[in-house]
Amino acid sequence: MTDWGEKSTADLMSRYVAKETGYGVPKEGWRICLAHEFKEKRKPFQAKDVSLTHIFEHVGLGIRYLKWWYKKTQVEKKAPFIDMFGAQPLRQIYGVPLGGIGGGTITRGWRGEFCRWQLNPGMYTYKTVTANQFTVCLRRGGQTVYQQVLSVERPPMLQGWNWGYCGEYAFYHALYPRAWTVYHLPGQNVTLTCRQVSPVIPHDYKDSSLPVAIFVWDIENKNDYDLDVSIMLTMVNGSGHKTDKGGGHWNEPFHLEKEGEAVSGVLLHHCPAVNPYTLSIAAREQADREVSHQTAFSPKGTCSSLWTDLITDGRLDSPTGSSPPTPKGEKVAAALAVGCSVAAQGHNSLEFCLAWDMPKIMFGSRERQHLRRYTRYFGMTGDVCPSLSHYALTHYKQWEQSIEEWQKPVLQDCSLPSWYKSALFNELYFVTDGGTVWTELPEDADVSGGLRSESGGLPAQPDVIKEYGRFAYLEGQEYRMYNTYDVHFYASFALIMLWPKLALSLQYDIAGSVVQQDSAERLHLMSGRYSPVKAKNVVPHDVGDPDDEPWQRVNAYLIHDTADWKDLNLKFVLQVYRDFHLTQDQQYLRDMWPICKAVMESELKFDLDGDGLIENSGYADQTYDGWTVTGPSAYCGGLWLASLCVMCKMATLLDNKEAYEHYQDLLDRGSAAFEKLLWNGMFSSQWGNHSNSVMSDQCAGHWFLRASGLGEGEFKAFPVDNIRSALKTVYDLNVMSFAGGQMGAVNGMRPEGVTDRSSVQSDEVWIGVVYGLAATMIHEGMRSEGMRTAEGCYRTVWERLGMAFQTPEAYCEKGIYRSLAYMRPLSIWAMQLALGSQNDCPASATGDSVANPAEHR
């Protein structure tokens, strides 16, 4: 750990005054005192932040975007897929989200608040619901001696409750998918540790889909006398959305007994016209635990009656029967209390389950219903919260055992720094909280629009999608497009290493879209031209907007005409081989081969000089769409050469000599042209020898070759000495000459050590790109440089800027950030793959052997 890293870590806990370390809290993870305040407050990048120079360069785009934005927001009354005038402000509050993959998420803040909701697929509500709280009640000798809401807040409502817990006596610890909050109760000699568990388990395709979370409260009584301890969970029927006051919502108690275990709690039925759902709060009934409830209370006013109900005897009244439907304009809430005795100098624990059941979902267009993945195991009737709660409460210990076995090799590896262990697991939050959906494939679905294999298509329902479902996650919570492919290229390492079947399912969906076309013309905002929505044999930018109808209508991104995007096709080819390398799925390779050939042939139209190297034609350099490029570029040119290399490898595996010779010829000529036109002796110029900007991501193509077991010997695209020289240049300039070497790698840097400000994005740091760069360095034996590079991003985001569990796409050295909660930083798993490959263990820390998958649930 660097000296500046040690200081930033200590700062997060500097206000913690207690000595208690909690019950079973691990050493590694992200830890913060509940009294901490982040000093630096940043602003989101918005249209007003574009410089005058860049405004003049893109005035046409600005006018066209403004017209489109006005129509979208004021006429159609919908949210833009990217809102340049309404970016989310930075709230430095978020912690580990609750729930498995694809069933919706509820995020708890690190101070304990329920504050970010994604129950409607892909659409977020950023509201803290004040009444959603845990409260502790301590009783001695039949008398209540202490009752406290475990919140540092002092809200203007619910004044009948005891608020204002002192945050200096508590800390939060996150190691996704679990979190711990340790509360020392001042003057009581009691310590509470709340452990939060969600079923996010590598290679598990059943329990990982469940919309549930468990809270285990460990109670340590340091007194010389016994105590009776009750914990109460209060929950509003809703998510802070305007539908909470829509009327017609109601609650009811429930009891379910099966297989010798009983659970009871309250069901909160939320009944909007679209996507109705049920929330439940539940606990196990045990001989030495007392479970009680309050079916309904109004979460406004002082709410003194509920407080008095608990303080009287440590339990709630537990009325029978359901509550009446709420009138319009009113909210309703419920409460569940669980109590136990804790012996002097002893320990005991209490368990709660929070579950939600929205089995059938409709996206914004409301054209069709989709079934969430968990309905395969629990049904689609909308009444399975009791069964979900029962299952979670009786299986969470197995989940924790699986999580610990998966994480243990990394956590116990003393050669890895603590910040890396935290980053590796905590960045995985986006797999569930990226607006993620995981659905069953509809019976009438045809992924390639009727084109079968003999016509270059795929089976109507590929086996992997039928068996493992459809998966989609957003480019970012603010960039609302599913499976944005140029960004998934980076993020995909987490999926292919941990849930490879979901990665392959996504690839089949993309491949099915490649062979289709949508000839309907629309205006593309960058060029001002009308052109088809989707051309044949071109990878789509994305599979749609959750506010429309994903999978049915792709390419929600209408800034550029994606037919001009060179990198999408290349990234598809590179991922196909990388995925095959890690899974050894022969059928996948055979199915994808004709698609790969088709997209590679479509790329050849960009080989304008016939020298085997594709060129840009004045449009954006794709992923870096702030950098306008004419001619060959280091980024796309490198991806092209790497793609030719993997095509040669796949042709060899498939014994296709003619294809091998074709792609090898292109590779030989293209490599020569690349070196002649772009290599300047130290690094590859971003575009031509006249460019003096050092691009941090110039080795992206080589990175994927190395991740695929290629890049040297027979199958390589770049001289090894060139790659290492380029990486050293990037490290010296983009990393160490930027912000004192403490903020990662800036996208563009001049050779004289001055940040490149020639475009809107060249002076940004892209966290996900930095993790990929660090992986490349590790592959090339530059482990210390790679770790230092990545550490700068982690320290900046998680410890300095307060962006935990909302890692953005980008930040600048000062002032602004762009696009909170972004997909690309999942690329940190590429670093783990690189570290594992150095140890001849490419599946290291994946929780299983990716190369030889066992039978998984």
C-alpha cells in the first residue's frame, strides 16, 4: 500500500471513537465511520460544462439534441436515455445493494438508509424512505432501559421516535455481496453487528436470481446481567415513488410452515397499474425467539403509538387480518419485531428477511410481459413472498459458505493489497444494481429473426438462452441503454469469469441481432443525417432502452449511426474467442464462427487503402466519441489487428485453411501498415504520425489477446517490445505525470507531460479503462505499475470522492465527474484474470473452473 493510500483509508475511520470491532467482521473490504463527512463535493458533467471551443465544433449536435430532448421530455413525457440537463447529483451515501441478479434491487446507504430503488426494470428511484429503519429495544428485569432508532438522522417527521444515534460509535464495512454495520450502544455496554447477505454466488443460476436479502443481528452483551433485546424493522409499502400515494395498497400478516421450519411476517401489496409487486418482512419462528408485528401504521405525524407499543414490552401487538386499501394520497407501512434473551457476557442473534415479488414485468412500451428468472423456481402467481422468505431464511448459511469459499483465495493472498481486494469484490455491485434484468426467453421468441444457420443466422432459441435465460444490464444508471456493447467489452470479464452462462447468453442475443436489419430511417444527432436504425452484419450499440422495449428495438443510442462504428464488430469477435478460451464451449465456437466472418467482412469496407488496416472517416473513434479521427487510429487499428489474429486462431481450431490464409494475409499487411503509420518509436499515435497525444487505451487489442492466451508465439499481432514501450510511456505520462500519479491514467497526455484537452473526453479518467490498462501491464510483467495505476482510481472514487457503489464512467482532475454507477469498472476482473494467468491458474478467484465448468444450479 502506498503512503497516500494508508492516509485515505485511515481518514474514513478517523471519527470512530469506540474500540469494538464487531462480531465476525472481516479484515478486508471498504470501511467507513457513520460520522464521516467527505470533504470534496463534485458536480456532474452537463451541457454547460462543454467549452466554447467544443461547442463551436459540435453546434449542430447541440441543437439537434436540444430539439430531441424537448420532444422526449415535454411532448412524450418520458425520460431521455441520456439526460444532459438532468444528471443525478452526487449523493455520498450508498452502500451494498440488496437482492440477487435480475430481480430488482434496493440499495441501503452506509448509514443504514434505504435510498435507491430499482424494482421497475432499469428505472431508478433515488429516494430515501425515512420510515424504513431498524430500531433496538433493551429491557432489563421487565423494564425498557434503552430504545433507539439506529440512524444518525434527525428528520422533521416521526418525531415520536428517538432519532439521532451518534455515528461516532458505529462503522460500516462492505465486502460485496455482504455488508456489516457495527453499532456500539453508548452507556449500555452492548454491541450490535448487523450483517447483510444477498444471494450473489458465482456459477449459481438459481439462488443468485432471488429477490431477497437477509439481515442477521449479532448481539454482544458485555454486562454482568442478562438482557432482553428486540430489533424492530419498519418498512413503507412502496419505494419513495409517486405511486406510493396512488391508493389501493394494503398489508396483511402471514405465517408459513413447511419442512419443519416456520416463518411469519407482513406482506405489503403495492398495486400500481403497471408492474405491481409485493414486499415482505419476515423472521423465523423459533422456541427462544419472539416474533411480533404491526400490520399497518401511517408513516407520518409523530407515529408515537408504534414507538410506545414497542417500548412497553419489547414486542408489537400483532393484530390479525389485513389492512384496508389506502386512500389516494396516503401511505401505509408495517413493522416486524424479533426478540431474544442475551445472557450476561453472552451473545445471541436475530434474523430478518426482506423479499420482493414482481414476477411479471413490462418495460416502458408496455407491449409484452416478461417473466423474471426466479419464476422458474418459485412461480409467476405474484404470491410467493412467503416461500421466498422461508427459502432465504433456511438457506442463507449455505449462501454465506459458498461466498466465503469463493472469496477466500483472494482475501488470504498476502501478495495482494487490501485496496485491491475491496475493489475486486465491491465493484461487482453493478452486476445486480446496473438496472439488471434476467428473464425467461418467451416461447415465441426468435433471437435471429427467422434467419437459420444455413443463412448465417442462429437457432431460434439457442440452448444456453433457453436454459439460463436472457440477461441485460445498463451502460449506466444514467446512460439508460441495455448491453451497450462497446462498454460491455470491458465489463464482460466479470460475467465470463463468474457467470459464464450469462455471458454466453448475452453473446447469442447480440449475434442474433447482428444478422438482422431495421431499415426504418431516423435522424442521427451527431451527423444530422437520416439512416437506417440497424444495418445487417453490424453489431448493435445496445439492445434497447428499458423505457421502450429491449430486444425488440435495438440501438436506443441515436447519437451516431452505428454502421460507421468500427469497434463494435471487432469487440464482438474478440469476445467470442476470449469466451471460448475460458469456457472451451465447442458448440459456441461453431455457432459464432459464421457471424464472426460476416462482421469481419463488413469491416473490410473501411480498408480504404487496401493495406490491410481499417481507417476512420472523420467520425468519432467509437468508444472515445469525443475524439474525431480521420485515417487509421491506434485504438481501432489495434482492435482490428487483434481481431484478425483471433480469426486466424479460430480458423485453425476449425480446420479452415482457406479462412486462415485470408486473415493471415490481412494481418501481415495490416501489421506492417500499423507500424509504418502509427508507431513513432515509443508509442502508437492515436491517429497518424502528426498526432502527439499519448492514449492510455492504445493497447486494448493486445490486452484481449493476452486475456485469450494469445499475443505471443504464432498468434500475435504486435511486437512485444512495442507493447512494453507503449505501456511504459503511458505509465510515465498518463499515470505518473497526471495528478501526482494518484488518480489513475488520464485518457490523453501530450509527450511533454501536459494533459490533452483537445476533446471533451481526452482530459477524463475512465475508471474501467484504467482497470483494463492495469490488466495489460500485469500481463506484460509490469505488476507494480499496474497495481499503482489502478489504485489511484480506487482511492479517488471510494475514499476521496465518496462514490462508493456508484463508480462513475469518468472524472477529471478537478471539479466534475460523468455518469454515476457505470458498467465499465467491472473490468477490474480482467486484472484478476491477468494475475491468475501469471500463476498458470486462469480461473483464479472465479469460484470454479471456468475452463471445465461443473454442473451448476
